[in-house]
Amino acid sequence: MADCEMLERCIFFNDKMASMPTMADMMKKKYCRGDNSKCARYMVCKKLGREAVPPDLTPSQTDRAEGLLSA
């Protein structure tokens, strides 16, 4: 599977995870280089636009993302 098209511009990984490269790599493998449809940030970005993605939303917070999408 190809890398997520949002990976290079994802503020979560490029800003929030910069000091934790090992953890970032593990999460990237699961969410960015795997099935990105399971990434909460990707879900919100695709439906509502990049500006609607909360900066503190983590890829695993799908319940929170679903709440944003249904609001």
C-alpha cells in the first residue's frame, strides 16, 4: 500500500511527534503506510478539510473523529 498523501503535511507527525521518532515510526507504519482510512486525522481531513482537523487529534482517536464528522 502506498504512503498516505497527507503524510508530508501532517502536523501531528511533523510537529507533535518530532521528539519521539521511534513512536512516530510505529504509528506511521500502522496509520500512514497501512490502511489510512483508520486514521482519525485522515477521516476528518477527507470529509471536512485540513483546516477542520484539531491539532491535538491523534490518529487513534476515531471516536472523537466520528463525533466531529457527525456534528
